Amino acid sequence: MHKALFAPLLDRNAPDAVQEYTRSKLRLRVEILEQHLAQHDYLLDSFSVADAYLFTVLNWTQVTQIELATWPAIHAYQQRVRQRPTVARALAEEYAIYQQEQARVAAA
């Protein structure tokens, strides 16, 4: 997911043709994950570092206009991980840092 989808989609210098090709392969790549998560709560038997990494990568959909609701199992997975207390705390702390940086930039 990271290299195949998001590296080119997040690359501001990637040509339009690369962006289009990557988006054309999106469904194929994401369907594999959708099928797995339709049968399992997490990537492995329980929450692991792989889930933390996947959650991070899936959050990049916010800036690449990929709508996860299209894939219900992936969307449910993302919500399930987001509700874990440690993940929720990390997201809140990260957002506070983001807001501070935005305020600093606006003041400069």
C-alpha cells in the first residue's frame, strides 16, 4: 500500500500519467486488504505493529481523495483502530502539535 499507492500519489512531482496509473490500480490493491479484513479484525491474530503502520498509511487517504467508505471492512478496521485508547491519545497529541504549528506559521 505504501509504495504501490501512496508514494506516487503523495509525490508532488509525479507526472499526471503516474498518478492516473496508480489510481487505476487502486481497486485491485485495496480489494485484497478488504477481503482479508472482512474475515479478520486485524492483520494478524491480534493488534500488532503491522496494524499501527497500516492505520498510518490508511490515514493518508485524507490527502489523496481516496474514500475508504467504498470498502466497508477497511473503513470499519480504521474506525476500530482509531478507537483504541493509545491510538486515540496519539492522534489527539499529534493534532495538538499540528494546531500549534499552524498557529506559528500564521503568526510568522
